[in-house]
Amino acid sequence: MGKIIPQCLAQLDLRKSIVGLATGAAAIYLLYKAIRAGIKCKPPLCSNSPICIARLAIERERHGRDSGEIRRLLNSLECKHDEYAKSMILHSITRCVYLLEAEASSCTTDDISLVGEMLEDKDNSVKIQALNALKAFSGIRKFRLKIQEHSIKVLELISTIWDTELHIAGLRLLNSLPLPDYVHPQLRRVMPALMEIVQSDYILSQVQAVRLLSYLAQKNDLLYDILNCQVRSNFLNLFQSSQPGCLLLEVLVFAERLSEGRNSAHYRAVKWHYSEQSLHEALFGDESRLADRLLSLVIHPEEEVQIQACKVIVSLQCPQDLGSRPSTCRPSHSYFKNGE
């Protein structure tokens, strides 16, 4: 009897161990099944989530088939929806255009017009998503001319609605397009608004606005309008080394293009007059401290900023039409006193 009890206990412990191992193995197997099922699980085609669209794009591209997703979304956009639903549809269209380029290329100019009509919506979020969708379509060359037709409306939105996200979306769209000459009158009207965005405290919209102005500064018929635009007394704070490198680089490119433009023979053939609070006086006037800011940026931690600051200094010292004759290049007293 004394020997039987220890044997029974030993067998009981063994059975417990076996049961424990079996239970653990079963748990691991069930966990494996759950993970595998989760991986294989495919959301319904009607899902508008980025994950669904990405999976759809990969699967359809692999099999060389048209998913019809963009067409379904565009057809849905023609129906009546509340503002939130329209925003989500436009957001999904944007995603699809980037992910399903072949399908996006098969769209028509009527589809572009449909998206453009959403810029008239009363809700800002719908306008923003429409701008993003047009920006996505602008990557397809054949749609650019059609999208250009909305340039005046986009400029109107940027200049009349103070919304940072709308500014960023609208300016990104404009910066992706060559702007036709017929837009120039509207550009003159919105110049003060663009300059206000440049002087705001929102880096992304500032970068986009300066980038657009740099492009416009190369247009002879717009250069004076830009230079005579009113700016705040602290405008040169944009050239402080404490500013983000991405913004500094853009404002330095802007300054270089303005300097080159005003030094061109075409521009200097006319005697221009500027107001005391103009951008011209802030950058190139006798009382401007731009030179000091530029010299401090020559030792900026970012090499691109250093190089661009040097380019601006060179453009200030040597007028463009005299660049081929170094002996005649001389520093202007407005920028570098006593030739420093």
C-alpha cells in the first residue's frame, strides 16, 4: 500500500504535465489560426479605408484587371450626400488616383469637372478634399489643362478663406501646375493675401506660398506687383537662422529671383516707385538689414541654406547683365556698406 500511493501520485503528475502540454499546444494552435485568419481576412470592396484600397490596387495590378473603384467613387459623387460623405468620397478618390494610376488615366475631363464642382461646396472640408483630388489628378499630364481652368477659383478660395489646411491644399495644387497668362490679373488681386500667408506662423502654408511667389517672380509682368506688395516691418524675421531650414531655403530662393529680376536690363529700363512698406524696401532699400541676415546664414548648419545665402549675396553684388564683366561688378551701398 505504501508503494502504491507514490506510484499513483507520480502517474497523476505525469498526466497533469501531458494535459498542460496539450492545453498549451492547443492554445498556440488556436492563436496561429486566429492570426492566419486575420491576415487572410479581406474587407469588403465597398470599404473606403486606405488599407482596403491599397490591397485592392496590389491584387488587381497582379492580375492585370481594372478594379472599377475610381469609377464607382466618381459615380457616387454625383449622388446627393451630406458634407462628411462627400469629403470621404473625395478623399478616397485621391487615394485611388495615387494607387491606381492606370485606372486614373482612363478617367475623362468630365470627371475632372465633376471634382472641380466640389470647390463650390459651402463646406471647407469638401473644398479641401476636392483640392487634394485635383492635385492627385494633376500628376497625369493629359488632365493639366483642364485643371488649369480652376486656377482662378482656387486663387479666390485662398484669398477669401483664412483656413490653413485650405491654403496648403490650394497652394500645393497651384505649385503643381504651369499657370497660364490669363490668370495673371487674378494673381495681382490676390498678391496681398499670398504675402499674408508668407508672414503667417504656419510653416507648411508659408513654404507653399513662398514657392508660388518665387515662380511668379520670374514673370516680367508680375515682378513689380510682387516687389511693391506691402509687408510687415518684421518681414526680415523670415531670414533668421532660427527658422526651419525648409522655409529658409524657400525665402532665399525667392530673394535671389527677386534680385535677379530687378537687376535685369528689361526691368531697369523703367523707373519704378515703391511704397515705404513694400517688399522692395524691406529687402533692397537703403535701410534694409538683409545683408546682416544673409551673412549669419552663411554659417547655417544646413549646407543648402549656406549655398543659397551665398547665391543671394552674389546676386546683390553683381547685376545680372554685368555678370560677364567682373571688373564692373560693384556692391551696392544699399546692401553691403563700404563694399563689405
